[in-house]
Amino acid sequence: MRLLIQRVARASVEIGGRVHSSIGRGLLVFVGIENADGEEDIEWLCNKLLHLRIFDDEAGVMNLDVQQAGGDVAVVSQFTLHASTRKGNRPSYIRSAHEEVSRPLYEAFVRRVGELSGRHVATGVFGADMQVSLVNDGPVTIWIDSKNRE
């Protein structure tokens, strides 16, 4: 399971020209799921996500996590995070899990973020054509892969 995390001043998800969800200051999280992912990946990533100290404290040092900073979280599914560009110029998505695997894991991830944070989690709509707008704060963008725990 892969996360692309962006610290944002604000973000929103539009579907069909209508705003589906939006957040203020917080984290916009894109989630990519592969067939080998499971509950252990969800638990590890949710804990890592909610405890990343990437918000400034009163001294201007990135020392606070999203909860300490009072930030929001939005989670959007994105199968293209598992794109392979090894051959040619057309990405292959063969590592991305099919919907019957990825949808339940995505929903479990969103649910677990909400449980651990005690807050509502904004989302996109799984499989929808979404237009995601954001103002990256910093910019701060972090990549985490549960299969490569660096």
C-alpha cells in the first residue's frame, strides 16, 4: 500500500462539477493499493500518517502531527501510485489491485484513520473521475510504501 501525503492549506474533491468534499489546513492523502496489501499495511500506515510530525510548532519547527495541529484529513484512492514506467512510455498498472480487492481496503483505511483520529475523514469517491484541487503548504509532500518501510 502506498501513500502520497501532501500537507495542504486547503483541498477539495469535485465530481461532475460539484464539490464532493473539502478540507482546510491538514493532509491530503492519495492511497494506492496492490494485491499483496492487507490489514497489517492499513494499521502501520494509519499510525504513521497520523503521527508524522510535519506541522510547525510555535517556534516554526516541523514538530507537530496533524492531530496536534488541529488539521483535517482527506483520503483519495489513486491506483496510479503503483504505475510501472520501466518499459516504454505508457505506464503499466498491473501491480494495482482490482476493485474487488482495493475498494474494501480503501474503505477500511478511511475507517481506521477516522477511528484513530476521532475525526471525520473527507474522501473522494472510489473509482470516480475526480478533480482534486489543493494548495500544498510548504510544499511538503511525502511518499510512504508499506512494503518498503524506510
